[in-house]
Amino acid sequence: MKRRIVTGLDIGTTKICALIAEVSGEDNIEIVGIGLAPSNGLRKGIVVDIDKTTHAIKSAIQKAERMAGQKVDSAYVGIAGSHIKSINSHGVVAVTGEEKEIKESDINRVLDAAKIIPVSSEEDILHVLPREFIVDGSPGIQDPLGMSGIRLEVETHIIKGVSTSIQNLVKSVLRAGLSVEEVVLEPLASSQAVLSEDEKELGVVLVDIGGGTTDLIVFHEGSIAHTSVLPVGGNHVSNDIAVGLRTPVSEAEKIKIMHGSVISERVDENDKIEVLSASGKERKMLSRKMLSQVIEPRMGEIFSLVKKELDQVGSRDLTPAGMVLTGGASLLEDSEELASNITELPVRIGEPDYVSGLSNVIDNPVYIKKGDTVPRAIFSTAVGLVEYGIDNSDAKNNSARSKNSKEVVSNFFSKLKSWFSEFF
């Protein structure tokens, strides 16, 4: 049976994560390799140092390859950053052919028609995402292929980004020895890993709090209604801690993950934590409540910006399923409650099912949460990129993949502990 390899590459401001999956048949999907590396070449999701970014990509890929026991030569690459913009667009064409049956060529033409939007010479279109098709005035059609009609219309959500930012990201991947299958918006990838089809149909907003940015994507009636990237993320929280507690940023990141809470009034004033001094030569004991008082305003700002964004586009009324948080900073204690209090929406933490078995496997404290467990939410984008890649390659081969494929990869994580012990 022919086997395919699909690689997802999440290039974030804080970390780079490579995930390798092996696919055979329609439903047999197994994640066989994973690699993590600190990311030092990006600011707010944008590449600012190609050499550092290339080095980090190589490191993550090599770790994943050693774990998988094989080389990879291409990847689906995630992109975010404050340069990402989106717009809704409408396209319309006449159906060709004597029988007036909608063919693939008609669908391609109407999507091309929807792409005729104002795009500056400095921008490139990343995605043209159909929201619904309309055949002879009848809306709500998801796939018009084979239907009869005279007039075909489409409502789309178009995502675009600054050309040079996209090119620098691609250049970093190419220099690391990989070709790029496709550049994929990271919240779009994350949504595939952490949102259910029922949530997308009912209406839901996904908020992915990354290191440099917070990515937001709204689904309504099964399709994308809005996307945006907010220029604030988990690194801003860490920087606040470094300044407020007078400690190195690297130490602030560890303290945030190990002891951070976003509702200070819930923290016992007698609860103490050990903090490295700014000189890096001695440690001091500080109140954990003080840490929380530093974290709470910044996390409150992030959720307030999310609420403002939803209010401006009118999406809060379209999301009865509420809000799903993912990304490393979403795992801070009481994040769900603070987000719900500010946005007035029901909130849950979204994590990919694939990584439920990760524990005691990474020796880098940046990725370790309380109890020495690895937070699953840091893998949301990488897992989503693998899913996106599998769906994309299946579409090209005209084969359908089961929506329940998540269940068949769980056996992989029983082996992860020994793999990470060996390779990290």
C-alpha cells in the first residue's frame, strides 16, 4: 500500500514545531515525528533574521526526522503576523456548456472572479476560502459540482499578506533544505485541530494566543466569517513579568508557565515563588500574587482587544458556541474565566486530541507546565497543518479522508515519552 508523508511546520515567534505524519490508505494516519526548537528570528510573527530562523527550522526538522527515522523534503508552513489582512468578496459567472451542468472549471472561474479585489503591489493573496455558493439565486450551497444552473455565484473570505514577509518566511524554509507545499494561515490550521464541526456550524470564535500575536478566526454556519491578527501575545506578558519582577526574560517565561495566574484576587498572598534576580547571580522569594498582578492587566488587554474586534465586525452575535482559546498563554490559570468575564461569551480551552499522552518528555522548562506535563495547546497549529496537508493532498487525489481520523493516531503518543527522552 502506498504511503505518503505529510509535514507541518509551525514557525512561531517563541517556538518552531515540526510534525511528521505518515498516511496510508484512507484512514490510517500516524504521527511519526515531532521536533521543537526555540525561535529567535521572528518578531510579532514576522521574520526579522533569516539566518536565525533557518537555523531553528533545521533544528526542529532534524529532531522530527530522527524521531521518524526518515528524511522529509517538503512541508506545509504556517504563517501569522500583523501584516495579515482579510476581506470578504463576491464572485459571479455564467455556467458554460450546453447542458448547463456546473463543472470544476466553472467553480475555478467563479473563485477567480472573487479574487478581483483591491490588492496593492506589496501584497499577495494567501487563501480564497469559499463561504457559500449560490446557484440561480439559491444560497447556502457548499459544493455545486454537478448541479444544473445558469448563474453561479460565490461568497468568499480572502486572506492576504505583505509579499516580502511571505517571501522571507518561504526563503527561511528553503534555506533549511525544504520545499514549501503551501503557506497556510496559522489560525486556519489551528481551527482544524481544535474545533468540532458542530461548533463551526453553530458559530464559534477561535483565539490562538501565540508569542508575538493573537490570531482570531470566526466560523458561522460552517464557514469562515472573519479573521484577524492582533499585535500582542504571550511574549508581552513575559516582558511585563521581566520588568515588574526585575528578572531576565528567559526566567520570566518559565515563571509565567509554572506559576502564572490571570485573576490575582484568587491567589493566596502567602504563596511564594523563587525568582532569579536581574543579575542572574542570586534568587529571591516573591509573592505569587504579585506575579498575578503583573499578568492580569496584559491578559485582560488581550481579551479586551478580542472583544473590541468581535464588536466591530458584529461577530459576537454569530458565535453562540462561544470562544475557544488555544496557544501557550491560554493555559495560564483562570484564563477561561477572565476571557469569559471580559467577552461575555462561554469559553473553553482547545487542545488537539493527538497530544493527550505528552508528559515528562521535554527537558526544556519553557515547554513544561505544572506537574512536568507538556501543554497540548502548543501543538495546535502544527497538528492543524498536518490535517490541512492531508486534506489538501486527498483533495488533489480525489479521495475523501474520514473526519474521525484523529482517533487512529492515539497509539503514537504511547511511544512519545521514550522518543523524547532519547532525542531531546
